[in-house]
Amino acid sequence: MGQSFSTVIPPSLKRKRDPESEDQNQQARKVLVVQDPNKEVQSNSTTRTTSSSSQSGWDYDVFLSFRGEDTRKNFTDHLYSALMRVGIRTFRDDEELQRGENISTELLNAIRGSRISIVVFSEGYASSRWCLDELVEIVCCRSTIGHTLLPIFYHVDPSDVRHQIGTFVEAFARHEKRFQTDMERVRRWRAALAEAASCSGWDLNNVADGYESRFIKEIVEEVLCKVNPALLNVAKHPIGMKSRVDDIKVLLNLGTRDVRVVGIYGMGGIGKTTLAKAVYNEICDAFEGNSFLSNLKESSEKPDGLIHLQNQLLSDILKMNSKIVNVDRGTNIIQHRIHGKKVLVILDDVDDFGNIHMLVEKHWLGPGSRIIITTRDEHLLTQLEVDEKYEVEILNDWESLQLFNWHAFKMTNPNPNGDYSKLSIEAVNYAGGLPLALEVLGSFLKGRSTAEWKSELDKLQRTSHPKIQKILRISFDSLDRIIKYIFLDIACFLVNMDKEYVIKILDGCNFFPESGIPILIQLSLVTIDYQNKLKMHNLIRDMGREIVCEESPKYPEKRSRLWFYKDVLNVLHKPTGSKKVEGLILNPPLLEDVELETKAFKKMTNLRLLQINDVQLTGSYEYLSKELKWLCWHKCALISLPRDFHLENLVILDMQHSKVKRVWKKKNKIFNKLKVLNLSNSKYLTRSPYFSQVPQLEILVLEGCTSLVQVHDSIGHLKRLVLLNLKDCTNLKYLPRSIFNLESLETLDLSGCSAFEKLPNQQPSSFGFFMNLKIASFSGCSCLTKLPNFLQSPHLERLVLEGCKSLVEIHESIGLLKRLVLLNLQRCEKLRNLPNSISNLESLETLDLGDCYNFENLPEQLGNMTALKKLVLNFTAIKQLPSSFRLLENTKNVVQA
């Protein structure tokens, strides 16, 4: 070849001669393979680059497919030398082969082990059956393993290759004559030529004015970009990255030819960009072109920012300078230039639905293309109708400690002394699995003494680290004014509370939480756990609180929200409160008595949210804000609420564990906005309030009010009541007949009311009887002897009668409960049978009769209970199941003693 290579020449790979090539050269062939890419190649003082094929798992960078007779000693030889000179590991079969080797297997492995195949289409290419078989395998690898096919049209027209015309006609005439009994093989050859000729490549007649040296230079430059792509800088210590990259690759489904869009979302600092970069580095070489557009939000906001992004996209993919000057024209240019190409495009930190359509659309791209989008906004991915979504989760405890240690001690397992070890765990707990925080804290604390560590970690309890704050605040700054209020209220007061409870509080403040909270969830600022409670990452919570502190860094009384115990106590004791204060919580430490003058609240005229658990107030309640929407006062020492306490705007009154005996003394005072009244575990409450004073009430919780003996007849006025919780009211025996007027009631809980004897006799003609009731629990009502007619409860889904030891019968009308899913009769010791109508419960999934010692027989006909899955009959007197039980095909779980 005229070049001196520092190479190792392996045993030659043998290849059979192609009988279809009339002018087949009889010279011997040999295969040259560069084994050590790190060695220097001497050629015009050019030092070649190190190929990445060995690092990426490929055996070779390039497989050269060509017809030897046409180009072996001229064009292909020059191309091969140029590729090798710059360090591109290239497989080329030469003429002289040793005998006795399985050539086809070796060559198939060489094709499959190469990242790229360059096919040199020359006038005689189709004459070679060998070349055509190679091409079929190359095309197959392109569609199955991400192999890249780059055609070179050497003195042939791409259209001739695509349609097998011109110089290709005669060759296929011979093939069809020779392979009359194997025309499927000829069809595969034609299909492979058509597909290969449609790939993006180079045409000598249209590139470099036909000058072969310049033509080869362009080819080498582009191939070099593909085999040694400009890999992106990922994290220095990519802890936990591999499994997450593998998850994304599964969603990308790289083996398919469809065009797929995958969205990666999560809170700021969670590692979305880092993950996208790692994925890019692993898969970019499987595409004709790649582009990673970082910081779209920031870049697009700059002057001509979108134009710059459009130019970068084209430059990355086409490897040429682009001069777009207008966004709309740029969109059309991009569509035209990349149309049909197999490309990888990653759009990082997207926050605007419209910007994406200016850069790339799914239908512009060729088969096998992939688009990855990173964003903080999950809803944006829904708008874009992405194929898959991936939520980046926080690091687990072990990963967090490893990442922190890398930055604090420059190793994952540093084995620090006891003080450092404890402080490291404290720092990791503070970071809460957020990679950004772990990196920032670890780097900041590196090399500092344990005393400095303690001081800094203590300071973080009051104020966020500025670098962490800056990243997390981006999401907050994108919110509108009302949603910012929602976010700050949650961050300061409402974390870990029930979502529906919070919605009622914020709705009372006219903040439209039904739409606002979902937006916070979509931006990963808030999450909802399995118990329907609002959750917020500690660092996001601290970011919100820091924003409030910035309102007045030195003077807490001039902030909108007060939550830090010492600040609150200081403001109330001086007192220095102001109309700026909208929310305040004071939860004294255990065993610490706090007594305050109501006058301390006098200037807080805009106070909306107030929590003063276990606090005693003295003085006139006239001083408390008339704007209160939420009053949470657990362990309140008042016997009743004072007459001068203005609660006309109150939405939620939460006085659990209070000493209240009567809620209101004054009967003519109306609280039109009150929706939630929670007096649970108020042991001294003997009588319920006059409910005509709270006509809008939706939730009434009197759980654990053990002295309560009567529910006032006015309860029937509560047309909007949805939940009535009387659980563990152990002295309650009856409910008033007006209870049946609760037409909106969905949940009735009387469980644990051990003295409760019966519901009143209803009159269907004049009472609604729980038309919307879905859940009824009488568990532990050991004095309950019978239930009323179920005729007026058509929506009941769950009926719990567990432990009703005096219950002797179930009303026949139970068969009308077409929506009943659960019927729990466990430990109903006096119950002997069920009415025949039970067989009509077509939605019933669980029937529990466990520990009903005297229960003897199930109804004979059970055939209509087709939904029944679980039947519990242990410790009953049943000796035999009815024959109709065999018809219940879905009943897989039968529990019998």
C-alpha cells in the first residue's frame, strides 16, 4: 500500500471467489486490521486520533464494501489509507486469502462488529453476487442494531442504483437467469440496493467538483465526526447513572424504525440534564446526525436566541455552518435539510411548548430517529404527546452518601472519623437525595474542620445555600402570582396535610387550588403520596421559605408568613406584628407552656391562616383578624368560642383535643363560609353545635368525643355535608331522624360507637335517606340490632358491620345495592343467615362472614354474584356451600376453617 503502519497483521480471512465477476482478479488478498489505535501513524507528520470503537463496544469503526475489480487499486485504496491515517479502524478485505477458513461467517461478524459500513457503488458493483450478499447483511444490521450505512456513488447515478437501471440492468439480467429457482434472493438484492441508495451519502459527480482527493477528504471528515463524536461532559462522579441510562434506553426502544419522543422530567437539580448527556454519549453513534441543545429556556430568552438554536441544530447535524436569520424561515429550512434523516435530537430544559415546534417536529425525521426532551414541567410532555415519560427520582441513601463523599473526601468510602461520619449523614439527610445539593454541599465542606461543618449545617436550617436556591427558584419564578401564593402557603404551613383539606383552605382564600396544585405537581414542586398527602422536598420547601425571608431579612414582622418558632414568639411577645402578616403558625415544644395576649394580633389585620396549637390566649378576641380562613387550635383550653371572636370568613375550624363543651353559645350567629369543623377527641363535648349556624358545612368530624350523647336535630339542615365522622363516640346511642335529610352525604362513620343501638325509622316518602351514600361503617357497634331499609341508598359501595355482636338480621332490601363492592359482617355473632336477595349483589367483590359462629347457611342461589372474588367463612357453622357456588367463576379466594 506504500504506507508503513505500526500494526499487527492477524491470520488472513479467507473469502471465496465470486463466479459472477467475469474479470475477477486472481491475486491473493489479505485483510489489514489496526489492532493498536494508540500508536502513532507516520504520514506527513500527522498524528492520528484515537478511535472510540474499542470504547463503544464495536470491533471496527468502518466496514468497506466495494467491488475489487472496479476500485480496489485506486479510489478504495486511497479512501482506506485516508481513514486509517486518522485512526479510523477500518475493515477491508484484500485479495489474498488463506484456504480452509469459513469466509462468510468471518465477514458477517466483521459487518456486525462495525459501527459504520461505507458502500462504494461503482459501475460493476451489482455484477458481484458477493457484494450484493454483503449489502443485504449491511441493510439488515442498519435496521436491527443501529448500524450506519453511508453510500458512495462512484461514477454512477444514485437513481440507477435505487431502481437498478442503467449499468445495473445487465447485471440483474444475468442474476435472474442464474437464480431462476431462488428469485427471493434476487428480490432481497434489489430491495437492499433500493434502501442503500436512499441513504444520505456522497455522489462524486456532485461533490468537490469530481476531484477525488477533495472528495475523500470530505468523506473522512464526516466519518471522523461519527466515530469520534464530540462526547458531552457528564458528571465527574456519575453515581447511580447506569441504571437510569438503561431505563431511558428501554423507553427509546432503539431497535425499532419508528420515530420516538421520550420526555425526562423532574425537579430542578435532580439530574435531568446529566442523565440526558449520559444517554446521548451512549447512543449518538447510531444516528446519521446528532444535536444536543442545552438550556433551551435560558437560550431562547436571549436576543435572537431561537435563531441561534436553529443554527446550532443544523450545524450539529449537517456538520456545516448555517446562516439562518429569521425564525420562521429557519423552521422551514430545518424541516427541508433534515427531512428523512435518522437523527438524535436532545432538547434540554424546555419550558415553552411553542419553542419546540420551531426546532424539530417528529414527522420531519427519518425512520429510527429519536427526540429526547428534558423539562421540569410534566404537563408540557402531555401537551407534546410524547411516546414515553421518565420521572427522574432522587438518589437513594447509599447513592447519596457515595456522591457526597466523592465531593467532600474525593472517594466513595472515605472511612472518616466519628464526627465527620455523623455530620456526613446529617448533610446527606438535608440534601434529601438531590444530586445538585449533594455536590454543592460536599464541595463546600471539603477540607473544613468538624466545627465548621456543624456551623454550616446549622445555618442551613435557617437559610438555603445560594447555589442550590438559584437552581430551584427557576421553577418558582415561572409561576403566575396566584400559584406563587399557593406554593408559599404550602411551603410555610401545609406540607404533609391531606390534599383535599389543603384545597379547602386555599379555596377559601380564592387561590383556585383545583388548577394551581396540579401545576405545582407537574413542575415537580409538590407531590402527592399514597395517603393523598401533600409532600414537598425539604430543599424546595426551604427555597420557598427563603423567598418569604427575603421580603424583610431583618424584620420578621414585615414578612407575609411566619413559621420559625423563635421569630413568631418574638413578634408576638413584643408585640410587633403588622398587616403584612398573612399566615402564622406557633407549635410550642413539648412541655413548654405558651400564654399570649390576644392584643399581640391586633395589627395583623390581614391574617388568613393561623395555627396556635397548645397555646393559651387571654384578652378580647376582638383583636384577632376578621380575615381568618383557617384556624387550627389543637388543645384549645376554651370551654366555648367567645362571642367577640369574628369567624364569619372562616372556612376550616380545627380544634382537635380541645376542652370545648359547647362550640357556640350564641345561636343567632351564622358562619356562612365554614366548610370543615373538626372537634375530634374533644372529650368534654356533650352536645353538638346548632348546625343551622353552619349551612355550608361539608365535613363534620366528631371522632373520639366520648362525652357526646346527642347530635342536634338541626343536622338535617346540612344539605352539603359529604362526610360525617362519629367514630368512637362511645356514649352516642341514637341519631335524629333528620339525619336522613343529608342528601349529599357520601361517608358515614359510626365505627366504635359501642352504645349505638339503631338508626331512626325512616319515612321514604318524606326523607331522602342517604341517596348519595357510598361508605357506611358500623364496625364495633355492639348494641346495633338491625339496619333500616336500604331502598334509598342505591349508591352504597362499602358496608362495614364488623363486630356488630347484637345484629340478628340484614334487611331484604340489601339486594337493591347494585354497586356494593364490600360487605363485611365479620364477628356478627348472632347473625344466622342472609336474605335470598343477597344473590342480586352483582358488583360485590368481598363478602366477609369470618367469626360469625352461629351463621349456618348461605342462600341457595348465588349465581348472580358474578363479581365475587373473596369469600371469608372461617369459624362459621356452615357445613356445605350451596351448589350454585360453582357458577361463581371469579371467586378464587375462599377462606374456610
